[in-house]
Amino acid sequence: MSQKARIAQGGRIDRSRTIRFTFDGKRYEGHPGDTLASALLANGVHLVGRSFKYHRPRGFLSAGSEEPNGLVQLEMGGGRTDPNFKATQIELFDGLVAESQNRKGSLRYDRNAVNDRLAHFLPAGFYYKTFKWPAAFWTKVYEPRIRAAAGLGKAPTAPDPDRYLHRHVWTDVLVVGAGPAGLAAALAAARTGARVILCDEQPEVGGSLLSESGRGITVDEVAPDAWLERAKAELGQHPELTVLTRTTCFGYYDHNYLGLLEKVTDHLADPPPDLPRQRLWRVRAKQVVLATGAIERPLVFPDNDRPGIMLASAARTYLNRFGVLVGREVVVCTSDDSAYDAALDLQGAGAKVTVVDQRHTPIGERVVHAQTAGITILRGQGPVGSQGRFRVAQLHVQALDEAGRPIMGRVQALSCDAVLMCGGWNPTVHLFSQSRGKLRWDEGLAAFVPGEGMQEERSAGACRGSWTLAEALVEGLAAGTEAAVAAGFEAHPTPAPAVREPVLGPHQPVWLLEGDRAGQRAWVDFQNDVTAKDLKLANREGFRSIEHVKRYTTNGMATDQGKTSNVTGLAIVAENLSRPIPEIGTTTFRPPYTPTTFGAFAGPSRGDLFDPVRRTPMHGWAERQGAVFEDVGLWKRAWYFPKPGEDMHAAVERECRAVRNAVGMFDATTLGKIDIQGKDGAEFLNRIYTNAWSKLGIGKCRYGLMLREDGMVFDDGVTTRIGEQHFHMTTTTGGAAGVLAWLESWLQTEWPELQVYLTSVTEQWAVIALQGPKARDVLQAVLTRGDISKEALPHLSMTEAEVAGIPARIFRISFTGELGFEVNVPASYGEIVTDALHRAGQPFGITPYGTEAMHVLRAEKGYIIVGQETDGTVTPQDLGMDWAVSKQKDFLGKRSLSRPDMLSPDRKQLVGLLPVDPKLVPGEGAQIVESPKPKLPAKMIGHVTSSYHSASLGRSFALALLSGGRARHGQRLWVSHGDGTAEVEVTAPVFIDPEGARLHG
Amino acid sequence: MTRFSIFSLARNALSGHANWPAYWRSPEPKRGYDVVIIGGGGHGLATAYYLAKVHKVTNVAVLERGWLGGGNTGRNTTICRSNYLYDESAALYDHAMQLWEGLSAELNYNVMFSQRGVLMLAHNTHDLQIARRTVHANRLNGVDNELLTAEEAKAFCPQLNLSKDIRYPVMGAALQRRGGTARHDAVAWGYARGADRLGVDIIQNCEVTGIRVEGGRAVGVETSRGYIAAGRIGCVAAGHSSVVAGMAGIELPLESFPLQALVSEPVKPAFPCVVMSNTIHAYISQSDKGELVIGAGTDQYISYAQRGGMQIIEHTLEAILELFPIFSRMRMLRSWAGIVDVTPDRSPIIGRTPVDNFFINCGWGTGGFKATPGSGHVFAHTLAHGEPHPINAPFTLDRFVNGRLIDEAAAAAVAH
């Protein structure tokens, strides 16, 4: 029979349309407006899942985001598979396919249900006590089995076809929760003209009113429904008010920064391709109103976990919102008046209802109504057990003493097909707690409520323990107004609504009802299978802090994040330890409020947008020249330029030869460039660099080393004096951003008195290096203004000139040891000038070369690369670069250089290595040892930093850092190679033109 | 002491588990102890355990401000590895690794040490250089680590994406097969239980408010539960080390940062090992319970608040999805932060201080959990003898004065 539990009318579903869906391979029907949970219940399906550990049959406990049991795998195909979705939160759409989880075999006959029989042997923390022997079995046998049994749904194995976007917004007032309090707050704030965002996890606003039958309630003389319609109509009239439904505020961070997840297309059968699946809103709010409502507490009694046993509020939601009657023979167990609404509503829909009230003398107005309506009320009694395999069939109740303990004696069995529980309510204080607000235990309410706040927020309604509709509306109105005023707006006077509703009697919690039979288990955390006995065991074993109990038993750590288990667990622990609840504490609420999609956090920052790809203006030109690129930091750099048929080795050899014998051109744009201006520029450089800068003439360049405070080389580069108060600094490619931040931090925090202004100009200049004996000839051929003769532009100087009609700064710099120029032109001319130089260079055999050849060429000259020859542990002295370190002036890191260890003769120093086998190229990173077959652990005395085959030398060579290396020239040592070692000879680290004749050519 | 085993579990099942003893006593503090350890995290408890077990020093108290293992011990991503570059570090972390390998048996407590392998990815030439340097150094130090091609890495971790079209293609990896994960809470509880049985007083909810120093010697601690005299004091207070050391007038070269981590909802086995990437900057494994456990770098500001910014979570997940796009639809269940104490060379400080009888074990930065057994073992030696064990001898406070640093930040060096 289809939808046998659906009542004929009522609810917010559209009975005129039928939706088909599949659960565990079986087809069902529902209506628009249903959730998967309500549709399954409409079809009489109560068994929907298996618990984590014991694989107990489970049905829906709730109708909302607190659901621990009704988790499904949504299987929409094409990579759209979602584990652990709460069926209570899935809006039904046509063609929906869902599978139950965590079962071996069918849901009814789950082979892992044997765990339930073994439950005696599987108490909390059993795995810590066993599976230790034999040791090797843990990884090979026990752990794989535990892992296979654990987990719930299945992770996707294909890429996600959906997109996720981010919105960054600010607002005057953010209102979280669109129940009566939130609606009142948002409208009050919007009436002042403030910019307001109202968000709610449900597909429509209304909150608890959506589940309200309206019995005995009026607001301003109309039914709650009508009030809601009126409020909705007004929402549309405020242009500065944004309403976000299907939007969960999941995180409350510092400085009133909040994260919202909007589900844009999850409810659609065919998501339009132009819409993102979900949208992450990053909201900076001047003021926040929390109107997040409350979550009903289950009762903890033996076998309280059977399908058909659910929260009273859930049954009411299923009935009033979805038109589903969850049972025809219903027992309502409660310690609170609110459950009488469920009793009355379900009775009104045709169910036979019995109320079991743990209180001896309930006095609220609803109790009177129930009595008048002819509902049987068993006072001073409570549930102590249940029967029914896949659905509850019987509830056992027993008389309780004044303290709520069962009185030994007759147990009455009530036959039933649904049990509704109400153990009172927990204000939803998660976001308040995340904001670092302190929670306060209110003994009268038997609940944690917001205490002292830390940020610009206020709570209204049930989330602060104000249970009545009147309080929600009044507090919402006040909170919205106050928030807007605090955000700088003028209050808009609105009278408080007149509410008529039944008067509530007092709530009297009974945290745990224990039956008198041995071996009975009463569930606290339904998903993780934590029972009251487990909590007791944890306490017995010395776990007293609630954090310990939580971690030892896993109470509250399931995917429902303890929404129905934390507080009851806490209260039971308090009873066990005979201490007041506030002394046990409460575990910290952390983001997110509900599980939040990874993809939504990442948003559009995927693929090319993950890290921006930086390309030089000559990238396209290099591509056309056939370049192969490598990643260097964020940059794509031309690595080498293979001709047809060439491998990397052949290409690099050819490129190197061209530079040594004729001329090569190289794209050096990626080097960091910082424009330094101000009257204290030279002084600033004096402090930053190890060498002296005061006397550097205009138009002159100088190489400089930067050290950290610890004396270690941090960056290097050539800086040029453009004018009296103007310098042009270059940095390493990878270090550019770090150097700028470093310089700024010194300027801003330590040397504010210096008048120096820094601007990154890395992207503004395109840089083409021309290197080789014919470099001047090539440049001269396209020089349209300026003098680059040996006399006018000696090594390490700069001139402002014009190349191919383009204004250029030409630096006489070499990183190859050859005659070299670096032509800087405005970035947009980079490709034109590159092309001009390339054409002009044809007669001279000009050859584009990439970073690999650059590395070889500079290594042949013993020029270091920061990050390759250095690793943050290398001083200028280690590199043999004392010449670049001033003895007179002070500079960053100077003091550290005189520490005892800096002067030690066994420090690793830069050397050259020549492998005895000239064809053998040691691996970069290979370690240096003193014998060909060292015993382990071996003494390592250094490592290879750079290693290449050299065309010029006709052999392999390497640079290395070697302990006491400068005293070892000529020694034979070994480097690790493959599984063995290779013999090398230690040399000076300069292999070509040590006197520098070519450089000054 | 009730030995834990399948048999004791079965026996206790018959009595409804009503007879298990407490893991540890809750003693009132005595007036004095031979050794007082400040900080009841993994390192402090391990120190107490080895003091009693190895050195027979049992008149020991562990003072914990909150609850045992509530700091970084209970907040890390549980990764264990010993593939550190420098000899000193490799010796220290491999010492820990060897202790991990027998720890469940040693403690008669299953710490779920799982040698699933730690795969560290290389995405560019520079990463490969670093990986090769580390692998060569490790192997010469007798520490297992191997260099894999991208294809070999994928064979080990089939979830890897080897496409050449992604932003940072995988070029290779270093694999330490002995690396893996352990159950963090169980480490604290196992050591606490073991130490308690050997006579150590574990005192929770006892905050140290002052260090009494007389004539350059520490003689005791002021606490929220009164003054406690001490022959020697070991400070193992992680993110708050500089605060505690400050009470003894010692300034430590530490900065404390929030370090965040997160887990997904639990799923069936979907990820076989630990994968780390320095370039993309994130790491991931799957817990026995089925949660993907994910972490990355610290927040950039210094703080003692155990919370961080959302942008760190965002960037971490961007990185994870860059590596493993298949996890895009997984959902974050929890995120949290711990406070890590970072030294200038990213290596810990374990040893003496300018105040006699006041010893420190701190500065573990983001890497302390994996060292827990080794750290406790050598610090116990240090406290018992007043002199460091050879393994922690290089990890002095002095090194920031004399310059003999152990700079594990080296691996983060940049390319030209």
C-alpha cells in the first residue's frame, strides 16, 4: 500500500503532485514538500539504518539536523554520491535514489548484527584493552577488520561534477534562524533601514511554526499560520533584507565573522548547469542575532533505540508539516508539557494516544487539555523497556518514586507502534559557544543557556531557554531592534504582539531510567552506540572530565555532533559522580554546526585558480620556440628549448655551448623586483644587506646577500642605484614575496624613522638576459639610443637606453660568467623586444636557453642559488663569500655571525666535486661520506647541492656543502649513489674562468 | 594491576564490566616530590612513566591544569614518522619510532599504532632535491625512507591523481613505510595508567601558578592546590611553555601559534596511508573510525586561544581537493585548534635551563605527537641524571646562543 501513513489533508506538502523515489532498490512515492524521511514514514518505512557499532536496527529519531539514525547514501550517479546524508534534511525530488548504510547484506538481515549479540564483550574502549597480541596482527588482521566494520557510508571515488562558489558580504545585522524569534528580529532590524541577512537551514522560513497545529494559540488575534504569512509578506518589502533559506550558519569566528552554507541545487532533480551546487557565504556582521531555537532531548531508558521510538517534536513535525501519522497506537513519554502538543495533535489525527508522564503532578494547561480530550495520562510513571524487532511493538512502563527512580514492582506493557519521547529541551547554543560565549547551567530550566558573551551578538527565543511563543516574539523584536541600534540605526517603534497560548507547567528531568533486568542497555548517543552503561564504565575507570568521557566512549562524536546526546550524557555522568552538572563542564562546541562540504570550503579555488599561475610576458614566445616549462614558485619558467629529436640533456648541452661560445638569451622576468625610494634608501640597504651601500654611485649595481637574524643567508640579488634616492632591488624568484614582507616588517616595526618606500615592480618589467661573448653585438644591433660600450657600461653598471625603439634599462650583469646584459623593458613590450633581439641575434647564433642551462652555467662559475646551495643553515662564510660581508658596518644577522659555532672549522663549506667517473652525475641531495661502504648509521660530512654534466668541461661536476670543505680540496670522498656510493674529488667551487676575464669582456 | 587482554575483557563481561579498576588514582598532592612534571600531556606522562620504569624514580608528580592529554596530545593529526633530515633529528625521532613499535605491549594498552606508511609528495625539481637529500640521509642513518616515482607512489596510494594537467603534478615521492598513525588519546591514557601503577601521582585540575627559585635553584612549584616542593622540575607545557618558564624567570625563544586540524564524517576505508605535501601544503590520513583526518600549517598570528580562522580551513581543503578531487563531496565534521610552541630552528629544546633543577622539554612546534615516546624517554633520563641523554644532548637551549642549530625548517627553503 502506498503512503499508508499519510493523512488525507493538512501539512505543507503538495498532494496534487506525486514524486517517485527509490530507497534500497525499492520504489516509493511522496509529494513535493516532503523530506526523504517524511516520505519514507508516509510509506510506513521505519527501519532505515543500522547503528555504528552494534548494528542495531534504527528508525528516525528526529525530523531535523539533529538526526543520528536516519543516514543514507544519496546515489544520483555521474559522481554525485553523498555518504551520511541525514534523510531528515533531504528534500524529496523526483528520481531520488538513496541507499541505507553500514550493513552487510540487507538492512533487515545485516550480518554484522552479530555485534549486538557480542555487546557484552564490546563495552566502551574495548579496543584499547585487546588486539595487542601478537603485535604484527594489529596492522595486518585486527585493524583492517575494525576499519572495514567502522565508517558509515562510502566516500566518492569519482571527481565531483558540481561547482561551489563563495560570496563575501558584510551586513549590519545577521539573524540566524527564521523561526518566530528570528523573523521578529529580522523584521525589527529591517524596519530601521539596516542591512539585514536572515538565514535558516530549512527550505522555508517559519521554524517551529511550520510544525505548529496552532491549537489554542493566537498572535495578534490570528492563528500562528496567518501571522507567519503576514511576516513573510513583510520580508519582501524591505529592500535591504536578504533572506537565505536552505542556508546553515555553520561557524561563528572571531570579529563577528561567520560562515554560512547555502544549498543551492541539492533539492533539484536536474540542477541547472549555470548554478553552483552550494554557496559559501563569508559574512562580516556588525551585529548578530542568534535565534537558533532548541532541540528536544530524548529519554534514556532501556531499549530506547527501536525504530518507531522518536522525539515527540519529530512526530508533531511529521504530522503537521508533512501530513504523516507516525503511529496509530502511540505512547508519549515525557517529563515536559511540550509533548502534550504531540499527544493532542496525533490524537486529533486519529491515533490512540497514551501519555506516560514522569512527573507526579503535572499542572500545565496542555495537561488539562489532554485530559479533557480523553487521553489516558499515567502520572509518575516512566518507560523502562521496549519490545519489537524492526519497529517498536510494546513499551514497558513502571511507577517512579519522587526522585524519578523506578519503584520495583509491576511493569506494565503498553502495546504501541510508536513511542514519542520528550526529556525537555536543549537551547541550540552552538554558535554562541563558538563565538567564545560562556554557557551557564540554568537549574530551573535544566538546560545550558547563553551566559556572558564575547562578541557583538544577542540570543532570542528558545536558544536562550525562552520556551513560549510570546517570549520568542518579544525577545526577537527586542534583539532585532537593539542590534540595529547598536549598528547605528534609529529604532523603529513596534508594539509587541499579543500572544495567547497555553501556560506551561514546570519541567522535571529524569536523566536516566534504568530497568531492573541485567544486561539492559539505555542509549545516550544513538549513532555511536554509547549507552548509559558505557558512561558508567568510563567513570568507573577514572574518566571524570566530560572531555575524557567523550573521547573514551565517543559520546557526542557522531555525525550529529551530539545534538541529542551531549547534555544527557553530561547529566548522567554528573549523577554517576554525584556532582552538579556545571562542575562536569560542557564540551566545547566547534565549527561546523552541521557537516559542511569540503568542496564548498574550497569554492572556486581549484585547478588553475588553486594557486594563480604566473606567466611572463614572453611565455607565449617561449611556447612558440618549443619550450618545456617547469614550476618555480607560482611561475611557469622555460626549462629548456628542445629542437626536434633532442632530449633534455642534448638541448641543455647545446644551450650551454651557445652561451659560452656565442650568445644566449634568457627570460629573467621572474626575479623579484622591488622599487625602493626615499631619502634613507642607502641606509636601509646598509642594514638589510651584508655589504656597504652608501657609496654606490648612481647607475652602479652591486650584488648583495641578505641574512636573517640568525646569520643565515636568506636571499640574494643585484641592486642598482637609479638615483640619489632611488634603488632597484632584485630578489630570487621564489623569495620575492617573502623578501618584500621581510623588508616591510623591518621598516614598519623596527625602523619607522627611516623614510623608505617599497613597491613591488616584478610584474612591471620584462627582463631579457643576453649572455655570451656576442651579447654586445646583438644588443648593439637593436640599440636605438644609448651607449653600451665597455667603457660606457662596464660590468655592474646600468644605463637608461632604448632598445628597438622601446625605452629600456640595460644592466650589465652576468649570472653565467660571460659578458652579459639584462634588458629591462616595460612588461607589455617584453615580447616585442624579445622578438627583436632574437631576430637581431640570428647572425650571431643566438640561442634561447632555459632555467636548466642557466643552472649549469652559473654552477660552472660557482655562483650559488639561494635555496639550492643554501637551506637556511648556511652563512656567507660557509659559501666563501666573506668578500660580500662588511667588517665595519652593522647589518641584520651580523651579531649571529660571531656566535661560536659560526666560527667552527667543521662547518659545512661550499666546494666543488669532480666525480672520478666523468660520466657519473651524482644526485642533487646525495650525501657525502668518508668511505665507499660506510657502516650504518654512517657519518655524513656533507651533501651535493647542485650536480650537472658540463658541456664546457666535457664531464660531470657538482657543488657541495662539505664539513671543513675548504681544507679538503684534493681529497677523495664518496657520495651516496643508488644503493651504493660513487667516488669524487673535492675541488674549489669555480670550474670556469676563475679570474673572470670573460665577465669583463 | 589488572592486565588488559581478551581474557580479562571476557572475564569482566561476565560481571557486566562492574569490576574494572580506575586507570589511575586521583591522589591529593603530597608536600613534595623528587620530580615534579608540569604538564599532563603525552610527553609529560611518558616522561613520568620512563622515570619510574627505567630510572626507578617513583616519587614523581605530574601536574595538569585541566585534564590529561587535553592539549596538543588530543588535538593533533596522529601522524608518526622519523624521516627527518638532520642526524640529530633522525636519531631523536627514530628513537621514538622504535619505542612506538613496541608501545602497545610495553604499556599493555592498545595505542593502535598503525604503520600504514607516510608518503611525502614532490611536485617540482626543488621538492625532488629535498626528497632525495632526505632519503639519502635517512638511509645512511639507518632510517627507512625510499624515493618513489610518481607511478610507484600511485601504486602505494591509488587515490593519487597523476594527471599532468593539474596545477602541481606529482613528480615523485618519499615513502617511509614504518611511518603511520596512532590513537592519540590512548597514548596519554596508556602512559598515565602505566605511570600510576608504578607509583607516580597524576594530579589533574592542578594549575601551576609559580616556580619557587632560591639562589638560582628551583625548589618547588606554587599551584592552585598549594605549594609542592620538588627536587627537580620538568616543564612540558607545550604551547604554554614560555608562560611556565617565565615563572622561573627564563625567557624561551618560542612563539606560540594556533594550529588547526579537521576531520570528515566517517566513511568506509577510502584512504590507505598518510600523504603529505609541502608544496601544496596539507596532509591527510583516515582514522580507524573512518574519518579523514586533515591538517596543514599554523595560523599566522601568535595566540594562546585554541581556535583559528576559517581561511586556514579553506586553504587546507583547497589543497586537499587539489591533491584528491574525489573528496570534494565529503563533509567536514569537526575542526579545532591547538597551540604549538615554535622555536627559530623548528627543533625542540630538551634539557637544562639557566635555573638549576628546572628542566624544559618544549618547542616541538607542529611535530610533537610523533616524538612522544622518545621525548619522554630521553627527558626522563635528563631528569633522573641531571644531564641529557646522548640523543637529546644536541637539543639544548644554548644552541640559540652558540649557533649550533638543528634547522629542520631547511626543507622549506625556496627555489631560485
